[in-house]
Amino acid sequence: MPKTADTLLPDPGRWKALVFIALAQLMVVLDATIVNIALPSAQQDLGISDANRQWVITAYALAFGGLLLFGGRIADLWGRKRTFVVGLLGFAAASALGGAATNEALMLGSRALQGAFGALLASPPSRCSR
């Protein structure tokens, strides 16, 4: 089947998509930096011990790194757009939960959730199924 001029033209919405994807990636990476700045006051407010302070950062990193490849497989199954939207909404909800945390357990759980949804948000499809 011959290709027409319509199929060769780039999608006009590609720049808007690029902006959304770039901002989402910035949000995922910036989260690790911002929590380091806010950690001393959060530690004091939530009564987190010095020994457990590192777990606020580690919970995010473990969930994010451990689920990044799985997020790519999910993108293969669900589609890129749906995976991106679920990751974005979940990341935002987990961030709000962490902001409203009243104790150490809630803070650590919300950071792990942020990492899991961040993995969905940041992972490209794996293309293993093709």
C-alpha cells in the first residue's frame, strides 16, 4: 500500500507531548533533590531518628529503581499514554500523602509509593513483546 502525504506528516501535537514528558521527568528527578533540602525539618516534625532518616530517601530510590523495568512492561500492556497518566496521577497523590504525613511510617510509605509511580511515569515501553 503506497504511503500518502498525510501519513508522512509529523503529528502537530508532538511538541505539547514533549513538554509534558519533559516536565514529568523533571518532577521525578527533582523530587530526590528537594527531599534532601526538606529532610532536616521533616525529621524534626515527624520525630524520625537519625538512624531512620536515610530511609526517607532510600524508600523512593528502591521502589523507583526496582520497578523501572516493570514499568516499561506495564507500558507495553496498557499503552504509553495510559501508563503516563496513571504514573502522573499516582505520583501526585503520593506526593500529597507525603506532604500530609503525620508520622514516620506514613512518610516512608508515601515515599515508596512515589518511587513506584515515578517508575511508571519515567519508564519507556520495553518492546520485549514484539
